[in-house]
Amino acid sequence: MAKKGTVRVYVGTRKGAYVASSDTARRRWQVAGPFFDGKDVFHLSPDPRQDGVVYAAANSSWWGPMVFRSSDHGRRWSEVAPPMMVVSKKRPPPSSFDEASKRPIVNLWHLEPGPENEPKSVYLGVDPASLFRSDDNGKSWEGIPGLNEHETRPRWNPGAGGMCLHTIIFDPSRPSRRYVGISAAGMFKSEDGGAHYRPANRGVRVSFQPEHYPEFGQCVHKVVLDPARPETAYRQDHDGIYVSRDAMESWQRVGRPLSTDFGFVVAAPKAMPGHAFFVPLEGGPRFARHQLQVYEWREKERSWRATVKGRPWPGELGVHREGLAADALDPAGLYLGTTTGQLLFTRDGARTWGQVPYNFPGIHSVSVASPPE
């Protein structure tokens, strides 16, 4: 018997945000939107601690960066202040206003609801590579000095999309352990709730620097934790696909025998511990030449499986770093948004794939809220 409830896929695009909804059978879809007409929506993030709450990070060349919040699953939205608009009164300077003035925000990249022990916290990653925290559901913000003023910061460099902080991870087994990913500075790890951070890139190669295995400076694209073993992490880098089995203290490259292991996305479904999904792209044009493929990494066997059969989507399809997400159902659903506007999905753990029958603008991000199993 199918579990009751609604699966909602939040889609950020070049021209606004959309919500694709289905029951847990995930066969028929309804699409609402666009919201935030004409704005670049880099990320939408449902809050698992508060039913119906969703945050959106939008950017506009005219109006600048904006944060929105919905309390009804994305039907209605209200704007809340981004860091450059408000000064936090909870801590002495450096305030968020001071930091935004010193390093003006170019784009908002990633919103992440805080851990369970911080019920009203939200974290925000921006370009230029700064991390902000709100403890009042986005009404006010303060910078995280342990990262924003890191001693290595003068030597950080931007990636092709800017110097963006795009990955924020909380270890569910250790509330004080957290990670952030920056392009192109690499992964950073904190063991004290974010008071201090240190690089976490040992073993990750950099092809575009004189030193090929530096402490930091890697162009990390996306990282996720294994849902059952959070000390295991899966990483898509500019220079390959990596696995860490010791809480990011070291990394091992696992790209072979793939013809290319360049890409932007990775996802690890809750119902499939020990499995991670990647989408390799051609490193030059940043798309899958002729046919997009989703590969499944099987950690126990340490082997790969191609999940897309035949050639259902011919052409040059690209994927941005927030473009792949998994739901919490069993069997697992995966949702892949392309730069040409297709929203592809599987509802059976990537045994078969389909497409939501809707033509979206170019997709930046995909995130999912679903009834937990």
C-alpha cells in the first residue's frame, strides 16, 4: 500500500521558481508557478523541522539578492531580509552589514535549515564565499567569523561561476560537526559548531595549480553525506569523483572506469545507504555530449552502474551543482533538473527514468520535500 502524502519538488530556474507536486506514487504531476517572475532562483530549501516552511534564494541584476519564505509549501511567499539589508543585534561587530559592506554580495547561492537543536536557525552561503546565520527564520543575519575571516581567505580564488559558498552540511550524528564547500577553495570542516573551520581536502587533486595536492584551493562542486554512515561522504570535484570514509579527513578518487568523472552534482537517497548518484559531463562544454547518463556508485562493491537505458533524451544536456536531489521515500525518488529545462525523475531507485511533462526555463536547482518513511 502506497504511503499517503504529497511529494513536492521545488525547482529554481533562470526565470523564477516552480513547485511540481505528486502523490507518493509519483506518476502524475501538477506544476505551480512561476514565482518570483524573471529572477534567477539559485536555490529553494524546504525546512524539515517546520511543516510547510520553504526558503528561496533569488538574485536579480536589477534588484539584487533576495530571500523569500513560505509557510504553506510554496503557495504564497513573503520576502525576508538578506544579510546586506539588516544588522544582527545579538553579537557585537563584525555585523552582517559590516561584512556585506566589506565584501558586497554578488549572489545568494545556498540556503540550509539548521540542525534539530537549532529550531529557528537558517544558514546562507553567498558569493563572495561567506557564511551567514539567522536564528529567527531569516529576519536577521550575522556572519560566521570562523569561516568568513579564515586565515587562508586571502589565498582563495573564484571558480568559473564566482567565489561561491554552495554546500552547507550538518552531521546528524554529531551536532557540533559541520562542513561547507567553496568554489574554488575546497571543503572546510568544523568540530565546534562553526566557531573554527579547517580545510578538509587531503587527497583531492587540483589540475589547474602548480601544487596538485594543496591543503586548500580545490574547486569542489558538491558534497553529500551517506544517509546511514555520516562519516562517509561523496564528493564531485572539478577534478573528479571522490569518497571519504573518515569524516572528510582524507579522500580517495573513484572515477574509473568512467570515461569522464567531471561533473557538478551528487545525491545519496535516504532509502539507499551506501549508494550515491553522479552525472558526468564533458569538462569543456559543461554538458553531456549526445546523451545524459546518471551513474550509481555502490560503496559496498566499490563499483559503478549506469542507470539510464537507451537514449531517451538525445542532445547536449547540462546540469548545475544544485540540480540533483533525492526524496525520503522507499523506493527512492531522484530528481534531475537540466540547463535546458527538463525535470527528469525516477521513483524506483533509478531502475527506470521518466520526465515531468512540463517545459521549465533553464534549471538551477532542485530540492524535495516528501513524507518520511
